[in-house]
Amino acid sequence: QVRLVESGGGLVQAGDSLRLSCAASGQSFTNYAMGWFRQAPGKEREFVAGIRWSSGSTTYSYSAKGRFTISKGGAENTVYLQMNSLRPEDTAVYYCAAQTSRITGVTFLNGYDYWGQGTQVTVSS
């Protein structure tokens, strides 16, 4: 079984930065892409950023573009999300996910096969 574990969330003020980390463990898998999603209370889970593993190509939501950076970690199947200039509207539980095939693009929630438990990010005004 594949397990993804996120870390790095916390309570910060508007304008501050956080770096989220995600590490996969357990069974090996073909890593086509990894991504970050977030879910605020009462809202649907939404795409934040994704990275294709082979090419390193990145994709960002409109909100994340220019503020957030997704990158590969040093260890196999690890990924970071550097978040700068945080806003209160960024408050959400952030989830890491892994995609094992190319049946859909990195922005689609249902295209991911494995999910972490989430880490809370709270941004105060």
C-alpha cells in the first residue's frame, strides 16, 4: 500500500510563507505526476499545483501562480509546495496526491490514485 504524508502546515499571518512537504512510502509505484490540492470548509477540493515527474513540467491554479512553487524533493517520490505571500483565502486543508497513469491531466482531482491525510494551513488577516 502506498502512503503519502504531508507536513509543514500551521498558523501564519497574511504575507507570510510556508513550505509544505509530502513523502510517499510503502509499495513502489509508477509516478507520472504529483500534485497539491486544498479544501476549505464548505467547499469542494480544488487543484493548487501539479508536477509531471519525468519532465518536471509544472501547472498552477490561477490563485497559486506567481506565489506558490511546486518542486521535487531530494528523495524519491517526495514533493514540496513553497507558499509565499499567503492570504486568508489560502486557509484550507492541503492534500498531497500521486498520479500513476496519464488518463487525465494533473489538474483533475479524480486523476489521482493516492492521497495524503492533509495538513492544515491557516492564514490570519
